[in-house]
Amino acid sequence: MNRRVLTLVAVSTVGALTLTACGGGGDNGASGDGTVTLKVVAADYGDKATNSSQIYWGDVAKRFEAANAKIKVDVQIVNWNDIDKKVKTMIQSGNMPDVLQTGGYAEKVADDLLYPARDVLSPATHANFLDTFSNAGEVDGVQYGIPFVSSTRAFFYNKAIFARAGITEAPKTWAEVQADAELIKAKVPGITPYALPLGPEEAQGESMMWELGNGGGITDASGKYAINSRANVETFNWLKTNLVDPGLTYTNPATTDRKTAFADFAAGKTAMLNGHPSLIQMSRDGKIDYAVAPIPGKAGALKSTLGVADWMMAFKDNGHKEQIKKLLDFVYSKENITKFDETYNLMPVTKDSLREMNSGGKHKDLEPFFALLPQAAFYPLGDTSWDAVSAEIKKTVGTALSRDPGEVLGDLQKKAEEAPAGN
């Protein structure tokens, strides 16, 4: 998964591995007897050989080939550090994959490399995706990105620290976050009341969660960048005045990364923060008595929180549309996609898998995240300038807490409007 989501699991260093030998030969992967070989490149979600995605995809390829005599599947599993570079090299050399599973799709759309999702998914499979994820896969109203796995964000708090401070429930509003932080500072010395990581690791995510809490966000309703909207400027003024200046969070959030905040929470050094499901296991490992709740907003708990996803996409260069459709329908069956999600403790993107994982109390620790999935809000993934804009946000948005927020956000807005596509 793209590192936006991959923090749920450790990044693997396993190199590219061929799971099923290419059959036949000939043009566009077709052999003399009409057998077609589909080239699939997928990211590795494991952190060692025993849980490499090689195992999952090898099983999928074997069972798919058994059911489709004229289609072979050649899968390469590539670690996250190398997959973007490898795919770029493949494209430049004309050695296009048929199916790619990785972190982003917009640049491939800009280069006119992909089939629209509706062309390579049966109507039933297409309709089975959660609507928010299908919409996030669109460029100019057409879906190209096919969601594969996902994550959302929620509010974590240390129940033991809350109890010592006399707090009996999770805050639902910003005012309650401030009041609880003040109690913790007064009654539990040595604890950072609220962990606010706006350093370069993932400042775009933390800032967006706070902006959503005030009706703002990175873009407006029309999809245009609105980084310096009145709501966003108001959000940063509130954070500066009510959390940073009174010493209720880190001294300099602009230099504090998410990994530091997560480690502090798992060590019992901070009382509350926004987090994703990987923090569950970290908290357990640290023997933290924690709880999860919706993220507080200015007027009440958020009903729409930050969602992130990794994507599948289908390349049209080899002309294997019908074979790709058969493979993707197989991959996205409830059995196969649920198995992948459960193997790596990830969040589903399909309706039937969400029902399956949310039934019978099998994943009780993930239930708060399941509840948030259908209303998830996303970065502007379909905008080919987003990578460049995200990089600028990571570098400087945290300085809005030590400088004039209007000036900082205004500068970011200008850079967003001027950012070249596909940068």
C-alpha cells in the first residue's frame, strides 16, 4: 500500500518475485493456441517472507488459472520502496503491465494509459464498491482508479490518563478537547495532553482532519483548491490560540512527525490524538488502556473523516480488456478481497466485504473505523497536481501555528494554483 496507508503494516524489503511463469509468447502476451498472459504488478504489504503478498497473489493466480484455461497470470510483487520506479521504467520501455496495484493512478490517466473502470469490471463488481471510494477514483467524472484497500482515521485516547484527570468520556467538540487537555495538564504532570503532529511526514492528513472539523478542507465543493478558505484559516487560528500557545500540545508541531506522536501514545506519554488502525496494535504492545471515538469537530464529532486508499488500475496497451475483467471480478470476490484485508488487518473497499468483516464481532477493534468508512473524505487524488501540492503542504502548513495562518495558507493556495500537472 502507498505509505499513506501502509503505515498499517511494516514496509517490506522483498524484491520483485515472479509467481506464475509466463506461458506461450507472441504479441501482446498471446500464445499460438490463443492463451493470453496477463502481466500483474502488485505492491508487497508484508514485512517478511512468511507474510509477503507473494503468498496471496500466488494462490489467487493458481485458482484463477484453474478456472480460466486460456488465461495465464504472471505476477510480480515489488516492495513499496521500488514499485514506483519499477513501473516508471516499464512504461518508458513499452513493457506495460495489464494490471497494476499501487498507491496512485492520476498520472497514468493524464498519460492516457488506463481503461476506465467500467470497461474492466462487471456491473455487479462495479456496484459493490463503497461509493465514496469509487468517487475518489474519478478523474473528470470518469472512474479509472479501482480501490483495493483502505484506511480511515479516528480519535484515540488513553483511558487511564483520562481517569486520573477525572474525565469520563471522549470529547466531541474542540472546546471539550481544550477543556480535557487543560485538566490533564493540571492533574497529570509530564503528559502531553494532545499530540498534534504537523511535521513533514503526514501534515497533509492531520491538517485536513482539523479542517474537516470546521467545514473546510483542501478543496471546495467544486473540487478546486481552497487551502486558504476562511474556515481553514479559522481552524489554524483556533489551534494556535487554544492548543499551541497554552502549551497543551508539542512545543513545535511543525517539526513533530506522526511516527513520534504514535510512539508517544503507545508509550503512555500523550493522552489523545488522531490515528489509524495501526495504532491499535502499537497501543496493545505498549499495554495502553485506550479507546477509540469519532474525531471531535468544532460543533460536534465528525461524521466524515479522512479516508485513504491504495488502488488497482488496468492498462489498455496490450488490449486485454476482457481477460482483465475476468481477473478483476475474481480478485474482488468477497472471498478473495476479505482474505487480503484480514491477512494484513486492513479496511475493506467493497460492500460485501465490509458486511463480512463487521459481522459476528470478529474485528471488534476495527468497528469504529468500519462505521466511518462509508462517509470517508479523500485528498484530491484525481488531480494530477496533487503530489506537488501535498509536498508543499507537508513542508510548510505546520508553520501556520507559529506565523500568521492567513499568510501561510495563502502562500500554499498560490502554489497549489500554480502547480504543474503530473509533477
